[in-house]
Amino acid sequence: MEYKITNYFNDKYCRTMAEVIPHGKLKEQMTNHGLGSGFYGFIDVNPEKESIKLYNSNGNTPKEFLIQNPLILEGDHNFYMFSTSLNSIITDIYKAMSTVPLSEHLILSHLNTFKYYSFEEESVTDTFKPSKEILISSIKNFLLDYEKLMKTDKDEENYVFMPINYILASCGFDGVYNISGDYASRGSVCYKFDGTYKARGYLPMFKHRIPMKGRLIYLD
């Protein structure tokens, strides 16, 4: 089954892939809504919806993106709490890495003592609760990729995905399909892109981009 979302952009600019982390302080690159890195969009192009009216009135051009296996968000869930808590805990671990090496023990100690969210007890959704092994490996892979980016990419040509992408990719998801909301930062997101698109205003140089761990689907 395919899931369709509609992304809007202005013809004057390149389509922008949101929430990719370029160079800079890690904490400042984390976002407060946590949908992840990809093309954001709406799942129901209905002119009665205020968000769609806004994007249409600004002269933006719609483009449909298809997601094959998204995480479906519907009703009450802890997805945003999980994702933003993940950002916070990774920031804390990254700070600790200035004095101790990255290890499974370091990650696990932060997961177990994080005071805003229980990674052990709380389900993200009814059908999605990553195992501790997936959490540890995804956090480790993100931090290793980010460290590699900071050390080797002197020309700032490369990018790294948001941490939530690593978790979802490990579980086989290629996007988020949000039935319960249609506004921009709480809508849906497709994890597709290629080198013709910008990432947060930076030049579209993806040849040596650090890859996402897991499935990666390029646009035609």
C-alpha cells in the first residue's frame, strides 16, 4: 500500500528538505517538533483546511510524495515526546563524550536516568515501541556519523539526518503519516530526497553525504 502526502514549495526556490543537521552546535540543530529529516507535507488536500488555504494563497506549487511503509500516527500517542526526548538525551550524551568515550554503557546510563521520558516503560504508539537494542545502536550510529561529519567535512558539503530517522529506519519505516494533524510541524514527512534539492538553505552537494542507516529511497 502507498501513502500519499502533498508538499508545497515556491517556484522561485529549490524544494527544501527539512531538518537535516549540517555543521554547528548539536543542540542548536535539534528541533522542537521532532518529525525527522525529509519532505514535510499534508495528507488531505482539502481547501477548507486553514493550513492548505495558507499554502495555496502564498502561490506555492504542490507536489505529491509516496511513502511505502510509514509510521502511522493517529489519536493520542507519545511520538513527539519520544522524538524530542531522544534529541535531549543525545545532546547530554554528546556533552559527556568530551570526558568519556562513547560506549553502550554511557548510552544506557543516560537512557535509564533520563527524567522527562521513560524509554523503558512508555510506548511511542500502540504499534511502535523500539527495543533497547535499537535505541542504543541508533543513538550510537547517529553520534558516530555526526562526529565523522564534524571531523572530516571541512567544506560543509555533507549532512546528517535527525536522530528519529535512525530509529525509524531501523524499524523499516520510510516516513511518518499523521492522520491526527495536518499543520506544518505536526504533519507528515517523507524520507526521500536527491541531490537536486537544498537542505535548510545549504548548497545541494550530496555526493559524499553521510548516509542514513537503513533504507534510503531516492526520487526519480
